[in-house]
Amino acid sequence: MEFKPIRNNDVDSWKEVNLIYNSALKEITTKLEILNDEFQHIHRYNPIEHIKSRLKSPESIVKKLKKHGRESTIENMVEYINDIAGVRIICSFTSDIYRIAEMLRNQNDIKVLSIKDYIKTPKPSGYKSYHMIVSIPIFLSDRVADTKVEIQIRTVAMDFWASLEHKINYKFEGNAPDSIKRELVECSKMVSDLDERMLSLNEEVTKYKEKELEAKEA
Ligand code: 0O2
């Protein structure tokens, strides 16, 4: 059942929302750590560089509801804001991104609600990342609350670009000069190029290692 706050005043409802979304962050983070450990055990390699998680601030939630023309109520935030709980997964290579997304999709208790692939189709700003909105059950003493989490998966290089672009946008309050916007798009192309070259390099190194192993076993 989709999570709905059941406490009878705003303060208690807000605390309940925090508890549920925090639990969802813990569930997803633990799942990812287990998948990463298992991957390391089987393939001697970690697809995940690091994981960041956060709860959206009340100010950002109110701002987003306003943007969508919705009243600031707890019911509306639970229904219309998909990224109250957000997890960001940073990987070395683009291939890792799709591998992790697939591993998450294969988990029986995770329901994928939507996917936005800004790697195949980057935003006009140059933003590249793979986004999934998933729902995960949180087991409480008296009910199960299906809770939404936004998962962003990207490479170290894409993350570097996104964090600088975010800072620039913040500084110019979303109205950066055209020359800076153009430069960001150019940098985003360089990020794609770098990611492709690093992936090829890694594939080449892997082939060398496999040949070395075959030679040792022969
Ligand atoms: P914050 O402060 O990071 O939380 P939706 O969430 O579905 O209502 P939208 O914009 O359709 O809204 O979702 P989308 O495109 O999946 O983007 C969600 C999040 O991706 C944003 O959250 C940002 O974190 C990130 N993002 C999207 N576009 C850009 C971009 O051009 N540059 C950077 N740096 N990040 C981006 P919020 O809520 O906007 O912000």
C-alpha cells in the first residue's frame, strides 16, 4: 500500500514522513552495498565508487510544490514529490550505470515507477545522469508502507560536471550568461568523450589481465 501519513497533527505527520523516507534511504543504501560486495566477490571489481543519500529539505519541498501549483500539505508532498528521499550512486564507467540499474530492477521488492535516461538523451544544459523513481516497502509494526525513492546513477565525470553546473546555476539564480551555458555544453561533450575513452581503456586492461591469467593456467 502506498505510504500515507496516519498521525492526526502536522508535527506528528511530518515526523512520520521523516521516519519512513529515512528508512527507505537505509533500505536502498543497504541493498546497494550488498550488491557491490557481491559484485566484488564474483568479479573482483566494485562497480560503485560511492553512494550519497539525502532527504529533501522542507524549503525545497515547499518550493517544488509551489512550482507544480500545489498547496503545501503533507498529503501533497507524499503524492507529488518523487525525490523526498534521494540516493546518488557514483560509478567509474558508463557500463556500470546500466549494470547497477539492472541489478536494482531485478530485486523483487523494488518496483520501478519511472526511468529518465539523460545519458542516452542529455538535457539541453548538457546534464547527463540515469534517473529511476522506485518504490520500496517499509515494514512497520502495523502496516507496510510503499515509499518512493529517486535514484540518480552517474559516472565520476558526470557528477563533477553536475555539481559545478549546479553551483553556477545557484550563483546566477538560474540565469547564467549564454557564454557560460555554451561552455558547460562543451564541457559536457568532453565528459562524454572522457567517459568513452576511460571505458575503452579499462576494457583493454581487462583483456590483458584475462590473457595473462590464461597464460598462467596453460
Ligand atoms: P535538487 O535540489 O537536486 O533536489 P521531478 O523531480 O520529476 O518533479 P524533474 O525536473 O522532471 O522533476 O526531474 P528530473 O529531470 O529527473 O530532475 C530531478 C533532479 O535531477 C533535480 O532535482 C536535480 O538534482 C537533477 N537535475 C536535473 N536536471 C539537472 C541539470 O540540468 N543540472 C543539474 N546539475 N542537476 C539536474 P531538483 O529537485 O531539481 O533539485
